[in-house]
Amino acid sequence: MLAWAMQLGYSVIPSSTKRENLASNLLAQTLRLTDDDMAQIAALERNGREVSPEGLAAQWD
């Protein structure tokens, strides 16, 4: 999503405390998506989650 937003000219402010995620965020600057990739991402539904984080993230109290 970072590469998609940057390719559209948006400013993005990613954040992470994990080194591997920081590196991945930086690599998004060099990723060039095809027109088809851009269209597929733009067509994703925006009013919901694509993945349920249950079991993927720590439970909050």
C-alpha cells in the first residue's frame, strides 16, 4: 500500500518499531507497480478489513 500511495503522489508516514518492517517500508520507495497492479489495488473495498487480525496480533485488555 505504501508503494501504491507514493506512486499516486501521496505523502506517506509509515511507522514501525521492528527493524525488518522499517527496512520493508524503505524498500517501498523503489518498488514500481504496473498499471494493472495499481488498478487492482485501487479496486479493493475500502470499508472493511481484508484480513482479520485475530490470532495475528496481541489481544488488548
